[in-house]
Amino acid sequence: MNEPLPLTPLQQAIVSTLQVLLIFAANLGLFTAITYVERRLLAFMQFRLGPNRTGPFGLLQPVADGIKLFFKEELMPESATRWLFFLAPALSVASAFLALAVVPYGAPVVLPRWGLLPAWLQGRSFPLQIADLDVGLLYIFAITALGVYGIVMAGWASNNKYTLLGGLRSSAQMFSYELALGLSWVGVIMLAGSFRIQDIVASQQGFSWGLPNWNVFRQFPAFVIYLIAATAECARIPFDLPEGEAELVAGFHTEYSSMKFAMFQMGEYINLITVSALASNLFFGGWLSPIAFVPASFFWFLFKVLAFLFFFIWLRGTLPRFRYDQLMQFGWKLLVPAAAIWILATAGFLAFGPAARVAVLD
Amino acid sequence: MDAAGVALFYAFGALALVSALAMVLQRNPTYSAFALVLVMCSLSVIFGLLGSPFIAALQIIVYAGAVMVLFLFVLMLLNVQREVPARAAGGRLRLVAAALVTALVAEVGSVFWRAGLGPAAAGYEASTAKMAALLFSYRYLYAFEATSVLILAALVGAVVLARRSAQ
């Protein structure tokens, strides 16, 4: 088999566009599905039926919701700062989608040698990922940091005390838990020796004592910290104080209606998908198979992501909300120190443990 | 860099300059803060184009993600509406300002003169791991750790000052 020729710029552009569109559309589809599944599952957990009238089993509910949101009147407070008010939802949804660009969804796909495909595509392999960055995890960290601005802007530009308080709460919460989130990755990064998510997945290959070499077994405390911090980053229950409806109406998006409101919602759910995909990739071996004789595949990855999404919905159906001071105490006094101690433990194990490697410095 | 890279470099360089100007000239402090965030983001893109994705990511994480969020937080908490314009400075202050600007221009000019305006550091490919190894090597480790101790000292000092004034 001879090596395929390098792509021309035009061919590269076509491939990249298709890649981006495919991944974008798949995530939009998943987002639509979650809105329905979440409402149904929550209803079942609360002994209700949930939306079941639109289409069979209420399956067309997301479509109906979308149409409704499109045709709702758009309101803007008279005293709002116009351009920031417009920019905020766009920034929030854009940063959510940007973070997805470096998430790998599976092993590279090798296209078959069908007659229908153009000759230059046959037998070529493509990664299921938009951009394979050397600093993948740092990139995600940077983009989530920018996502905070959408919320802060919305809260400030609406010129309303509830939105301002909601924005302040959000930024304080995301800022505090981002720290724990980043620290929980460090152990995983040290084990893999790389920021590249592909490398991190590759480092979890193989089995020992009948269990796969996944980081959830090797880095269990880090996984727990990640899960808690990620829930807080997405402002999901029990960390949904930014929109605590009892005291803040709806938090930072109180003044938003119609599609702008929908964009905030979309950003939140896309963030949830990113967080679930990262949990699968960093701690559950991504697309690797948990059974030795079953090959790795995209479907394993999908299954893991869906399981995490279910877990987040389950949390929402189960837990009450934190109080604000509890939230801050928990984040700064428990989660961050615990993450730091775990990093020390991992570093000690790597330096002095059975598999100690001598670091090669210049 | 290819042609598209060069175009992006100039576009984001211009964006950085314009937003830096906006930051200084803007009267509303919140707008200034948002403009500064834009400066950080454009600088990050420039670092990325120059083949240093690690610095690009850090630029956003540290400045846009941490420092500026805290700035905005304080601005929003204090609810600062508009900067009160200071009274026109006296003639002596203007002279000092002019001298400082001349010094700055001379300094920047001398740097450009020595470096030249050619394709300077092009082709320098650094992987993140290599960069981290360099940073933690014996050459830079001492300076690196000393800086972090300095920052820690500043932090402790700030906490002490804040506590004393609260009592």
C-alpha cells in the first residue's frame, strides 16, 4: 500500500470544512436530544410524565421549543448597553463551541476504497477531531476562561440588579472552581507526559489485574475533584447559584428573551457535552474498550459521554442547592488543597515509585 | 509563516493596537477593562502565529482568565459609572510627560534598530514539553522559583494590609 499524496490546499479546505460541519452538526443534534431527554428523565424521577404530547412520546418537543423561541418577541431593556447586550450571548455560545474543537471523538477513521468516493479520498485516514493541538488541555482551559466574559457581560449590560448579582456570582464561582478543575488535570497530564488529549487517551491503553489502565483507577481522587469542579463550571445543580431563581429571578439571563436566551441555554448544554467528553477522554480511556477482546471504537466514546450526561441529569434530579458561603468554602478550603495534595502524591509516585523515570533536562 | 499567517498577524496586531488605544481613551472603566481583554486575546493569537502555542494559552489563562476577571469583578462590585476627568495638568507635568514619551520612543526605536525588521525568530519550533523542560532546567529554575516566592510575598502582604484595615 503506497502512502497517499499530500492534499492540495483546496482539498484540505474541503476536508476541514466537512470535519467542522460534521462535528458541529453532531453536537447540535446531541444538544437537541439532551433538552428532551433531560426533561423526560427529570419528570420520571419526580413521578411525572414530562413532555409527551408533541409527536410520538413527545419526541418533537425540542422542535416545537425551537420554533417557539424563534418567533418570540425580542425584548431589550431601555437602559441596557446595546452592543454588549448583543455580544454576550454570542460570546457565550461561541466559546462553548470553540472548546469542542480540540476534543477527539475516536480513533482516526480510514475511508474505504469505494468507487463512489473521489479518488483522492479513498483509503485516506482522518482524525475525528477538528484541531489536534499540542497544548489541547491548556487551550480548553483558556477558552473556558473566556466563557466567563459572556456571563459577566450579560449581567452588567442588562443594567438590572438581579442580573448584575447573577453575573458576579457566576464569575466568582467559575473563577474559584476553574482552579480545582485545572489542578485535577495535572496528575493525568503528568502520567501521560503531554497536554495533547490524543496522547492522554493513548497513555491509558492496556490492562493490569484485569482492569483497563484507565485514569479513573489510577487517578481516582483527581476524577472525583474533576467531576465536582466540572459540575460547578457548568453551573449545574447543586452549583446553580448563578441562576438561583428564588433570590435572583433567573440570574444573568433575566433580561434575555427569544433566541438570545436560547443561545445561553445552548452554550450551557454544549459546555456540559464538552465536560462529559473530557471526562471520558481523560479518565475513562476515551474510545478505548473496557473489554480486552473488543476493539476500541467511537461507540465506546459515545456510550461514555451519554453515561456522563445521564449522571449530570441524575444529579439535578437528586440534590438540593448549596448555600453561597458553603460553595466558596467547599471550593477553596477543600477542593483546591485536596487537588494540590493529590498532585504531590502523583509526583512523588512518578519520581520515587516503582516506575520512576529519570527526567531528562537539557 | 505563509501569506494567510502574515495577514492574520497584521490584522491581530492592528486589533491589539486599536483596543489598547480604546482602553486608554475610554472614559468608562468597564469598557476599558473589556478593551484590555481584547488586547490580551489579540496578543495571544500573535503568540500562536509565531509558533508558541504554550505562551498563547498562558496569555489567555493568566491575563484574560484570571487577572481581568478580578478587575471586572471589582469594577462591577463598586459599580463605577464614569471616570471623573482630572483637572488639566500644569505645564511642569506636561514637560515630564513629554520627556517620558521621548524616552519611551527612543527605547523602542533602539530595540527595533538593533533587531531589524526582518523575519526574526521564524522557524523556531518549540514543543510544549521541550519548553517546560527548559523552564525547569537549572538555567532558569532559580529565577523562576524566586519570582514565585516574590509573588507569594506580595500576596501575603496584601492579605496582611487588608486585615489590618478591616479591624
